[in-house]
Amino acid sequence: DGMNRVGHEGRGESVWLAWFLCSVVEQYAPIAQARGEHGRAARWNEARRGWIAALHDAGWDGAWFRRAFFDNGAPLGSSANDECRIDLIAQAWSVLSGASDDAHTGPAMAAVKEHLRDEPAGLLRLLTPPFARSANHPGYIQAYPPGVRENGGQYSHGAVWALMAQALQGDHEAAWQSFEGLSPAHRARHPERGPAYELEPYVMAGDIYSAAPYVGRGGWSWYTGSAAWLHRAAVETLLGLVVRGDRLSITPRVPAHWPGFEMTLRLGGRVLRLQHGDARTQGIALAPGAWIDWQALPIGGSAGTADAPDAVWLSV
């Protein structure tokens, strides 16, 4: 967003969008196969293999993934750059796409923690250092003041993707810290971060400033797209609930200080109570990550409660 001149002549390349395409193909190719479009699926998968090879070759900077290449072939998000040496979403999507490997995603996410995490302010910068006078002009992002919105601030979409990547890699503590930095309720009630935030505690901000004198100041509030992504990250990634048609699974990725949690899920006229950790008291035992046909579960039973007398309990 805002990098509208990186490839405006049609020859530029985006590393993070290549990861995204890898994810799209992985999910759409089986649909093409099911429709009998085997040639199309084969072309997609062949292209995906080529993208993955390129991403681990030209896309790899040695300790993290580059962000893009300008029309003239110059890299962006590289250690060779004075501005935007590292970018957040290229690292996050290397994990989310499932198309990379531990030998690359491990260092990439470690670089996120080292270069993009502002521990005292509870921020994950979208990139660093911010743009100011880059000779290869990236676009209107450079018109923002340093540390504001996309230009090195905490941009909520990217930070949520990083949160998801941290959790999927098993760094549940870092993922929870990122959630606390994104959640307006948590930020607003923090003794230091709250006074600097200056936004409503009940709606999501699109961005949070990362540069003095406005470190921690909330930007564009009522940002529904970011709110939707944070909701998905909370339910699907941290709590680990995934529903696919008539199947569901739960893979909790919560921090160690959580004693447990409980969720209520309403599906197809059924009320399901899912519980984890110390919250487990009863119900059908599930292994983390195991799939279950929720339509085949019994309806009702003695385990219900006053508000849901026909609830089915599942324990993980």
C-alpha cells in the first residue's frame, strides 16, 4: 500500500505478493482438479514451483526476505538499502504461505524481532528505516512523515499477519505480545501506552505512529478491515479454531500464563462448547489439530447449561 512506483513501468516484482500467489495456487489448484481442469492446475503448480525457487534465490537477502524489486532491478527491503532495509509482510507471508522452510523463515522472523519490534512501545513497524529521500522512488508512501502509517508505523494489517506468523512458528509469547500491541482495549488500558494512544479503546486503528514525538499515537481509527483480521487472528490462530464445511479442529497457540479458555460455537443448530487447559471439565476429548465431523456429534445431553441446555462439550 503506497508503493505505487515500485513497478509502475511493468517490470518490478513484489516478493510478498509472490508468497501470496503461492498460497492462492495451493488453495485453488484442488478446485481446478475437482472440476476436471487438470491442465490449468498443472500450469498453476508449475508456476508456483518457479516462484518458490525465485523467492529463495533472488528474494532472499541473506538473513531475511527482500520486499520487492524496482523496474530497474534494484532491490527494496534489502540490507543494501539505506531506507526500508527490512519489511514486515515479506517475512510474515513466507510463513503464512507455507511455501518456505524453517531454514529461511526462522532467520526471517528472528530479524523481525530484532529490527522491527519496538518493545517499550509495543509496536511492530511495517518497515525500517522509513522512507525520506530514496533515489528509487517507491511512491506516495514516501510522502508520509517517517513513522506514520505505512512509512514505518505499525500498520495493523501487516502487524496482524506477523502475529499469525509468530504463533504458527510456535512463538506463542511473541504472538501474544503482538496481540496486546494491536488490541485497542489492551493498549488503551496500559499505564504508559494508553495516554499516548489517544484513540477509542473499542475500535481498531489502521495504524499507530512509531517515531518521536508521537510514538504510540493512534492513527486512522474505525478500521474495519484490520478489525476483521485481528478477529481472525484471535479466533483462528491463537485459539486455533478452524471450521471447514462439516469439519472442525482446534490447535491452541496461547501464551503460557493462560490457565485455559472456553469458546461457544453455534453451527447448524448445534451449540458446541470448546474448552482447553484448566477449563477442561467434561466432554469429548480432542487431540490438538485433529479434525472432527461436527455434524456427527450427538445433540444435547446432561452436560448442557442453562443458557445452552443442548450443548455438546469438546475438550482439547
